[in-house]
Amino acid sequence: MLTPKQWETIARQASQIYSQLELDIIEEISKRITNVGYANTVVHNDALIAQEMGMLYQDIIGLVSKETEKSKTEIQKIFENAGIETLKFDDKIYKEAGLNPIPIKQSKSMLQLLTATALKTNNNLSNLCMTTANNAQNDFLNAIDNAYLEVSTGVKSYSSAIIDAINKTSKKGAIVEYPSGYRTSIENAVRMNIVTGVNQTCGKLQEMRADELGWDLMEITAHGGARPEHAEWQGKIVSRSGQKGYLSLDDIGYGEPTGFKGVNCRHDWYPYFKGSTKTYSNEQLDYWKNETVTYNSKEISKYDATQIQRRMERQIRQDKKDIAGLNGILKNATDNKLIEDTKTEFAKKSLTHKTHQNILEDFIQQTSFVKDNSRLYIGSQDKSISNQVSNVTKIANKYNKNVIGMKVNGIAIKEIGEHIISRTYARNVNYDKVIDTLKNPIKYGKIRTDNSMQIKGLNCTIVINMKTGKLVTVFPKKTKKE
């Protein structure tokens, strides 16, 4: 049996495998889309598009091959450690019952099972990840077609079309495709394949051990926040042979995708000595089955709360993918307007990302749940993206801390717009120069029909809404004293 903490470790290790691949693919598509644009337009040149598609395909194949070779050893280690720890726990119970199980390292058949299933899992993931190359080509072509249509018809500007195309690519992510046609993200496929593969392999090892020793009864682990259908049988005794008075393998859905040891199931089992005290009392099981938490003054089941946390975690990961896509533009763009607009979008995404982080932190505090950093990790870019987001949030914090309440031309500043924060970052406006303009304005513009007014300073120009007191935007334009 594996403990909940050991399962958390396996899930964390699984999350780190191929974690970099998805962001690398998103950046690669972003790079190719940017390369097809120049001089404020989008080129619909079949030869150039074909060339970029070919290079994109080859680059992604190379990325997958590199990750596959690296993951082979890591996956093998995960499976071996899980198998050894599973039987280590079970064998202790067998020995207490007077039996003498053969150590797993001396069992050729068990070691072969571990090696074979680990290799199979790695090969399956490699094959799945290879499908991203074709999917990426299709995403690239669709993005170029849409951007060309939007720019050529005047629906969007060049920079808006490019940024929107890459945002859509980032939202979709790097998709793997199963032979059945089912499609999902790389991160979901990797986590699901490894966690499920380890669980099922360890279950097979336990069956081999039980058959070897002629053991029938197994006790299922239990935990709070289990799926409602799994909460019905967790913590109970199962008879592998179908003895009356116990649950059967069919009762727990053993071997079914949605049952015990099925897809993403973290329940386990271990030998039960007939007549001994069960690990979990009926009172404990009933408590877990009906356990609730309070979130935003509303009482909800613990399972529903875990699903809320999963959605928040997925959103934060998506924020990072969006930022990675924009980084792909910034690394390859040469058009100044595209660079400025991309940095503006980047800043907005950063502020949104920070908001989502704060929401998760508040959820953790209210529910007393544990933050699962493994579900937020995106690979080696994680630290870089965090640093970039921090640069934007520092600007926002300065505005909100020091500017709110200041008066300009008799109007109190009551709100800092997201756009002025984003433009301050994108246009490389020095914050101190913003403060100087607000404190020492040179000239005020006319109040426009939308209630906006320019505040001109020595080094920049700021726009404020005179009716709401909201700072709208900033321009790094020098204005001569008058």
C-alpha cells in the first residue's frame, strides 16, 4: 500500500515530467506566427507558410525526443520506488500473520512487471506527445489564416490579430491525441498516465503477492474528499474470491476506468486479517462521506471544494501558458508597435494572474486546504515567469499605494486603471516621472466628451477621467514648458 503522502510525491514527480514541453511548444508556435508577419501586415505566402510549418514540425519532434529520453529514467524510478514501497507495507502484514513473502528484488516476475509497465508508460507518453507536432501545424495554419483575414479586411490591426492568434493558441495549449480520437492537454495526459499506471501496476503486484501466499481479503484505504461513488466503498473489506459478507471486485469497479485503481484513483488496498479490527470506523467513514467546508460563507462538500481548487489551479497554469505565448512574440518580433502592444497584453495577463493567485490563497486560508504546488508548476520557465509578473505587480502596488488620494487640478485620484499600469510597463515609463508629472504638471489639456483630460509633465503625459478620478493611460512624451 502507498500512503496519501507517497501518492502526493508520485503526483508531484509526474507533474514535472514533460512539464517544460507544453510551454516550449506554445512558444514555438508563437515564434512561427510572428515570423510570418512583417511591416504591419500578415503575409499569406504559401512557400513561407510551408517553410515555417516544416520547421515547426521538426522542432517539436526534436523537443519531444529530448523529453522522452530524459523521462525514461525518471518514470522507471517512479514505478520501481512505488512497487517496492507498496509491497514493503503489505509484506509487514503478511509476516505478522506468520507468512514469509519473497522480497520483491528477488522476484524476477515482479521486477519484469515493473520494468515493462514503466517502459510501456514512457512509450505511450512519447507516442502521444508526438501527435502534438501535427496538431501544432494545424493550429499554426488556422492562426495564420484567421490573422490574415482579420488584417486584410480591416477587422483588426496587425498587432491585435497576431496577439489574439497567439492567445487562442495558448488557451488551447499543446494537445495530444489518442488513437480513439480523444484529445487532451499534455499535462493532463502525463499526470493521468503515470498516476493511473503506477496505481494499476502496484495493484497487480499486490495480486501477485496475494496469490503467492493464498490471501483473499483486502482492506481499502479511505480519505476525506473522495469522489462520491468511491466514498461508498472506501475503507471497507473486499474479498478477491467473492466471499459472501464482503464487497466483491465488481462492487468496487476493479478494472473499470471509473472504479477502484481506475483513472486518477488514489485509493489503495492492503491485506486484511479476518476478524481483526478495521482501520477505519463506520463513524469516521460517515464523517468523511458527509464532510463539508465553508467557503465564502457557503457550506459545500469537501469533494466539491477540491474540485473548486482544481479549477483555480488549472486557471493559474493557463495564465502561465498565456504569458509563455506572449514571450514567444517578444523574443522574435521586430515591429515596435507589435512589441509595445504585446508588452501591454503581457502586463494585463500578469495582473490577472496575480488576481487568480490571490483568489487561490484566499480559498486555501478559508478552507484550511493544502496548497498543491505540483499542480501549479510549469517547468524551468516557472521562475522566469514569476519574476516577470513580479515586475508588473510592483508597478501596480506603487500606483495603488502612493497615487490613490492625490489631487490633480482639484480632482482626487480614486482609481488606477489596469491600462495605465500596463502601458507604464510596456512603454518603459519611469514611475518617478509619473509622480513628477502628477505633482508638477506643466499643462492641462481640454476635457473631452468622454470626460478624459491630459496632464502634461516634463517627461510624460497622463490621462485621467475627470468624472471618476480614474487614471487611464500614460505616454512617454516630453512636453516643453509653457
